[in-house]
Amino acid sequence: MPSRVKPPTDPVPIEHDGERLTAQRGESLASALLAHDRVLLARSPKLHRPRGPYCLRGACDGCLARVDGVPNVMTCLRPVSGGERVETQNVVGVRELDLMGATDFLFPRGLDHHKLFAGVRGVSALVQRFARRVAGLGVLPSRAGEVREARHEEADVLIVGSGRAACRVAREHETERVVHVDDATVAGGRAALIEPSWRSDPALARVRTLTTVLSVSREPEPGLWALLLGPEGLTLLRVREVVLATGRHDPVLPFENNDLPGTFSARAALALVRAGLVLGRRVAVVGSGPLGDALCLTPGSEWLRVAPETLRGAAGRRRVSAIFTERGGKTERRSVDALVIDGPGAPAFELAVQAGGSVVHAPHGFVPQADSSGRVAPSVRCVGSVVGSD
């Protein structure tokens, strides 16, 4: 079960489902909740299965919660400032005992509300209203949000991502107007997790964190445009060149109960450990890669390395408590406190395609097709692991 190695150095209060907790200022809300062994944070939209943080980078729904009256907040991307009120959404009952979770047992083969009683007079409408209630997308915010005008900027180069490849490009363009962004809470990518001392690279100080590139296009006027969403709001950026160092998505393996809380990607697990958390006494690490290797070198837990082809499933009611592996035709149950998935993951090719690039299918996903200089489209190039280098 997750816990802190040391007490917070800058403690601030937060509230989770009415209970007062202590957090470290600046850490993510998800990390703060995990530090108090709050692994189950959400419920799936249809069957209300338990959900917990998996990637800690805004790419899954395991940490969605209502924060200060606003629904569907990715708590992994919300830094703690103190006083936040976090509430579990999409439950009938309480977070750990959701009465709507019964649908997972009543419909073991899945629930297709599009066909359930469809066309039956007087019943179909009731089923649709019930389905909307079950969907669990939260209720409207308690108050209207602030309306802000979008900003307009111009730059010579937009760099997306903040790993080693991205910082190398930033140093090459030091004399130009560069906008360097990353959607993470802390710049540095997986390189900084594997080698924490690398965070001293001067290029990282100029990265706009928590800034997402929503689109890269050649509209509304001739040229290259990017739409950014960050703490300051929307920014429409006109740019001469775009460099995509978007890396790879966290891997997801197909096995029974792969959605149980307490299952983390290797990137997320290493980030938690670097932040001063212990995942549990015994942790299974499935797969291999530099993130998992670095994780298994950290103290505080017994690391159980597992080959992906031997994993058959996970067990647990509200969180992972064991895994099943098969070897030589025999199945073995092993008790664990957490489960970590390692591996190369699929390239984050989406922005390259938006900008006019094409992709080719490879064993681990679609890879942008680039020439020898990394160019995937006019004035757009990819660097780093998104195209298989670094």
C-alpha cells in the first residue's frame, strides 16, 4: 500500500470526501491522495468498476474527481496549493462501496444500453435516462467558470515535449524565439525520472509546463498554427517550425483485471517513488525497460520481475492484491501490493498526423514516417522516441 517515506516538508491541508488530509505543496492531488493509501479514486462510467491512477500524466480516467465544485478534474495534473476539496464522483453510496457497482455482476458479459429494451414503448425512454445517470460524467460545476480571451503569439520554433531530444533542439535554437511546452507538471520527461540529476539542464527552466498542444494546423491563414491550452488559458500561436518530441504513450497489457486500482505504468510508479512514496512491501514489475530497471534499483520495496508472456491476470476487490502467472502449464498466485507495467509503449504520433504527416504500423504502434532529418511534413519534424531514436 502506498505511503510516504518522510513527512511533507511544506505541508498544506486538503479534503477528500469530507476527510481532512495533509499534502505536500506543489505535488499533484493524485500523488497526495495515493500517499494516504487512497488508491481507489474513481469509478468507470458504465459498470462502475473501481478505478485508480495508472499513468499520472492525464492519459487515463483513473484519477478523475470533482475538485472545488468542478467535475472531471484530472487530479494527476492539478498541483496542490492547499485547501482543495476533492470529491469522488459517479458513485451511489461511498467511494469504496458504490451500489451501482452491482451492474458489473448483473451483466457479466457487458451492458449495451443502446439495445436494452430499445423500441419498447414507455420503457425505452426510462432506460435511456437510467443510462445517462449511470454514465457518470459528473454534474455541472457549482459555478460558472471564468471567461478569458485567447492570446495570440508568434514564435520561430515550437518544441513539444521536454525530454533529452527536446532539450537538445532547444539548445540548437537558443538565439531564436522558442516556445517550449510540456503537458506534464514537471519538465524533463522520462529522462529526468531515470536520471534525476539531469533536471539541472538549463533548457528545462524555460519549459512551459501543464501546457497541452491541442492542435497543429495550417489554418486559419497560410502558415503553421498551434493551439495551446495552459494555466494562462488558450493561446493561438503562429510559428515557423514545429518540433515534436512527444515520446511514447504508457504501455497497456491485455490481461484479466488490468484496470484494478494499484496498477501503474512504470513511468508513473517511478515518478511516485522519486517523489518520496513507497508503493508497497512487494511490487510486481511486468516487462522490461529503463524505467522499470531504474525503479527496481530504488529501496523500500521488494521488486518482483515478471515476464509479460507469463502474466495471466490480477486479483483484488477494490485494488490489486495478487497476480496470476503461468509457467510450464501451472498457474501460480503471488501476493503483491501493487502492479507495474513496463515496456516501450506506442509512439505519440497524433500531432504529427494533424500537421500532415503519415504513419506506418510497427510492432508497438504507428510510427510517424520521417526523412533523415526527422521531417514528417513541411516545417514539422519529429525527434526522439516518437520516431524510434534516443
